[in-house]
Amino acid sequence: MPNFFKKPTMSGHLWIIYLISLILLGFIWYYQWMLGLMMTLFLAASIFYSVRTEQNMINETEEYISTLSYRVKKVGEEALLEMPIGIVLYSENYTIEWANPYMNKFTEEDTIVGESLKRLSDHLIPCVKDEEDEVWITIGGYKFQTIIKREERLLYMFDRTKQTEIHNRYENEQTVLSIIFLDNYEEITQGMDDTAKSHINSQVTSILNKWAGDYGIYLKRTSQERFIAVMNQEILYTLEKAKFEILDDVRELITDQNVPLTLSFGIGVGPVSLPELGELAQSSLDLALGRGGDQVAIKDDSGKVRFYGGKTNPMEKRTRVRARVISHAMKELVQASEKVLIMGHKSPDMDSVGASIGILKIAQANDKKAAIVLDPDDIDTGVQRMVEEIEKDEDLWHYFIPPEDALEMVTNETLLVVVDTHKPSMVIEEKLLSKTEHVVVIDHHRRAEEFIADPTLVYMEPYASSTAELVTELLEYQPKKLKLSMLESTALLAGIIVDTKSFTLRTGSRTFDAASYLRSKGADTVQVQKFMKEDLDVYVRRSKLIERASVYRDGIAISTGDRGETYGPVIIAQAADTLLTMSGIVSSFVISERSDGRIGISARSLGDINVQVIMEKMNGGGHLTNAATQLEDTTIEDAKALLQDIIDEYFEGGDIE
């Protein structure tokens, strides 16, 4: 018990003084009894006064403490019941046992006692079970920051509605800068007279001005094919919710007049300065155009990118001038380098191997040592026959080296050429990228968010059928002493034929020009067919995948492999291709387990459905008609369910991110 609750007594040091006084008083009595009597009376009065004074002080202290204790208790009760903070006690089975009156303001019932925590929010019980310390919930339009005291089974709920509204208002009013580009405008209007050109300009401007007016956007035309749009985050959210229907409006209007003009948007967002917003917008536009145009790319200050649109097949707009310029730049880079290393993607296909051989010939034509990086342990059956044929040609096979040898050869003066991919995670040996400052990227895929850092030269054309087609065009502008053997030209032609499905998909006039050039150099189409032959057991396995296909929605075939049975990426891609040839099928998806433990999905389309954006939603990528992805830590059933949800969103929302 604390000392102030004990019976009051005289202080110890006073007793010592009085004891000494009594001893002295005894001596005085012995020698002078009159003086002793007087001193005795004085000492008695002094003791009485001291005891009474100390008693009064103790009584006052006790009264003060008693009053303070009552006030503290009263304040505690008032605070518990009246303070503007929600307090909820819950039982072991997550039932509300007690709540202060403040919580009744946010519920329709007079009391929530006896109700489950779900009555407040569906997120509360899972968060308590997951041992989270804090969760934000919404009750009747109010935002609460909820602190969870698990040991006491207690919730403290702070109303953060006003703070949330202020934060949302700040976010919504942030400036967003957009650059709008008219795809193919220069090429399309090149042969038009002034009247027709003026009519096209008038229609496009009218559509964009109406769109800007409807959404409250400031729009300014800066050139014949470029606009600047200024908006805020709230407007951008609305545009994203509507999936940027302006893309469809322009495409439908122009298509009615047989003029394939489309829009591309580059949008910069984030709490950064206006110059930085401009750089983000321009970077986004470059990304959108690099993916084929007719789409929106939104990049924030963290570098994350969202995509909308991209429904149409890219219109071929490459020129011989660009191919000649790139070829000349390649020549200078090769000549300035010490040696050349060529690298494709993991599990290379015929396009990757054929393009690599083409770059090898460019290096040799400029008298530079070169080598092709190929992992002998990562060769798929689809390209095995081509590799076996190359092995028979000792002069050519001599230039193929494993990744470990390439790491020993590479120096800072080495020119590294990456073909048929632009993603660092997809190359055969990613370490090579950091070993040299001179990297060239040649690819025909639509540009993704992941990209090789700081390349010296980039030649990306999503309008091309294959990387082999691009490399073939570069070969045409190299020194005249360049000579292609029959096998080398056949390998390049095989890359084109495989990627175009024998000239049926993504084939332009330039594709046939490249094939014609290779044919003139001795490319053997019969040899290509031999490369493409497959074993009977592979055919049977692919047939099993096709047999398991079912139609989801209208014309979408989805096939899944057996659980526990693994398939290579080539087999599932071939199965998807075969399904696409079936009557009534406009798009196909094949899902199976892979040998690396991941779930692989291969997607194909005739062009009406953009399988690229569907696969990008699953962290994959590719083309409008040809795409794929790999998923980790999931099952075939879960992957199929996720795919169906994304397909539903694609159709019901008109598009997906």
C-alpha cells in the first residue's frame, strides 16, 4: 500500500530532536527545577503544535488525493464514452461484446453489440486472423483507420474521412500531360490533294475537340499529326474507366472511309515537375508507337506503365530508307568494335537462330570476329533439326559457343547484338548485358515495359513478320562481298516461314521481298520443310492437347494439359496454332505445366481479338495475334480461371489494361 494511505505519524527526525531535548531537560530539572518547568511547558506546546500541523497536512493531502482519484476515474469514464474514437471489444468468435456510443453514429441499428465483426467490414476478421496491426475500412461512407489490439481483443477506430477526402482531392487535381499522335498520317496523306487532306484534318480535329470538351480537357494542336492535351488525375480515371473509347471513335469513322488512320496516346502522370511530366509523356508515346500504335501508354513517375487499346494489327509503315540507315549504323558499330557476340532468347526458335546467323554474316562482311551464343542444354525440339543440320556444317558450327565461353570472351569493346527479344530476363545469358557498353537490339515484337537498359542502337519494328525479315533487309545493304551459303539463307527463310505460319499471318509486301532475296541466295524451301518436320510422339502429344479443348464464349478455344504432364513451349504453341485452323475458332489458348515448374500459356488469334493485351494482363506479351506467358506458384485450374476472368473483362469492358 502506498505511504499516503497509512495512519499519519510524526516525522522521524522530529522525534530525535524531542528525545535530545528531553535528555537536556532532565539535566536542567536536576540543577534548576524552575527553568526545567518552563522548558517542559515550552517543549509540550512545541510537540502539540508540530503534531497538529503535520496531521492537518496529511488530512489535506488525503482529501486532495481522494478528489483527484475521483476526477481521474470520472474523466476516464467520460473519455471512454464520449471521445470521438470508436472502441470495440470482440469475443474469440469475432462477435462484438461492447462498443462505445461513438460507434452507433455510423450504423443504422441502435447497438451493434452481439453482431459479428463482418457487420462493420468484411475485411476485419481476415485481418485479425492474419495478425495484421492495422486496416482501413469503410462504414457507411466513412473511412476508418482501425488499430487492432489482438491480445486484448480490442479495436480502436479513427475517423479519417476528411483526411481521405483531402488526399483524394489532392490526387485528383494533379496535372496530367498527354501527347496525342496521329499514326500513319504522313504516309496516308502523302498522295492526297489539299481538299481531301483538309477534310481528314477537319474530321479528326472535330472528333478530338468534342472529346476534349466532353471531359473538360485542354487540347492544343501543335503540328499536323501531334496534339498536346492537359488534364488532371480525376479526368484520367474517367478516361481509363471508359477504356479510352476515343480510339474506337476515330478508328470507326476513318475506317468507314477506307483510310486506316489511328491515334496513339503518350501520357505522363505523377507528383513531378512539368518538364518531367513532358518527358514521361514522350517516353510513353515512344512506347505506344513501338508497340504498333493505336493504343494508350500511361507512365507514372515510378516507371510503371499501363496500356489500353492496341486492337488493330499494325499497318506496315517501314521504309527502305530506315532499313538502309540502320544497316549503315550497324556497319559502323561492327567496324568500331573489337568483336561481335550475337545472342537470342532462351529456348530459341528458328527466327532467333536464323536472325543470329544473319548478324554473324554482317560481322564477317566487315572483317570482324563474331560468335553466336547458344545454350546446348536449352534447345527445344522445334529447332533441333535445324541445329543438327548446322552441326554438320563445321565452318558454320564453329561460330556457335556456350554462354560460359561468351562470358570469358566479352570485353568492354565487344558489340553485343540481341535478336528476337528486348527483355533482359529473356536473353540466353543476362550477365553479358552488363559486361559491355555497346548493345544493339533488333526485334519485331511489340515493346514491353521491361527493356534492355541503355542500348546503343535499337531496331524494333512490330510491323515486321519476324526478326529474320529485319536482318535480311539489313544484309541487303552490307558490303557486296557478303556471301550467304545455302544453309545460312535457308535458316533465315525458315525463321520467316515459321513466324508467319507459312506466309499466312503478319505478312506484308516486305516479307515477300525478303523471302525473294533469300531465295535468290539459294534458300531451300524443301529444307525448311525438313526443319519443320516433327516426331510422331510429338504429334500424338499435341493431338492430346487439342482433344482436351473446349469453346469458351464465341469462338474462343481453351485447352488444358493433364496435371503432372509437362509440355515444352513449342508444343503448346503448335497446339494453339492448330486450334486456330478449326472452323468457328477465332482465338485459342493452350495451358499446360512446364518442366521448370511454371504454368505456360500460348495464345493465338486471327486478329479480331488482341491476345497480346490479354497475355500482358498475366505478365506476358507478344503480338496482337501471337502471345504467351508463364505463371509461377499456381495450378492449371487456377490459371484457366484467371484467363477466363480476363477474357470476360476484355469483352465486357471493351478492352483491358
